[in-house]
Amino acid sequence: MRLSVMAAAALVGAGVVMPPAASADTTECNDAFCTPGITPGVILGANCDNTSYYVFGTDTRNGWGRLVFCGSPRRYEPRYFRSPPMMGVKNLNDDCTGYENDVAQAPDGLFLTCGATGSDTMVWQRGDA
């Protein structure tokens, strides 16, 4: 009996000391509503400073809630533009067939766009390139 109590105590103690088992997060994010890091209250056309990471914002003037992104047209300072359709959180270089010209955000915040590679495969690639 005493041995059983000691064994049970050891198992309980080991459970406290050992980290919990990792679990895979199977949550999918396929639109802007679940995408983390979107900046609220930006103004369409206003200057912005980061065209690579966490570039999305919402222009809430007049109750629009319009999705915008920070981009830099050639020879001009970066500013907020209307966003193409936003497909949520995707992984760099994953297939994006069917989402041509749409945008997304990588898990680390990198701005992604769906486009063709040299081999005509459609993949999520850097949107700031």
C-alpha cells in the first residue's frame, strides 16, 4: 500500500514538473477578421512606415471599416492603399491557386501576395518585393 501511494505521488509530481504536451493548432484563418496585428483607425492615403510586416489596417472613418495596406509605389513614400481581397493567414511559398492577386499575412506578420513563379505555379510570395 505504501509503495502504491509513493508511486502515485511520483506520477503526480512528474506531471507538475514536466511541461504539457504540445498540441497542433488546427485553427484556420481565411479572412481579415481572424488575422492578428491589423492596425485600427488608419486613414486611407496617409503615410505609413512598414511595407513588410503587419502592413494591414482598417480605415474606420464614416463607419466604413475598409481594409487597407501599407505599400510603397515607385519613387514615393509608403502610404495606405485599399487592400485587394485578404485571405487571412497563409504560409510563404504555399500553393495559392484560385487566389491570384489576393493578399494574406504569414504567421510572423510578413505581407504576402498570391502570384505566379517562374514555373507558372501560383504561390504565396512576399508582397513587398
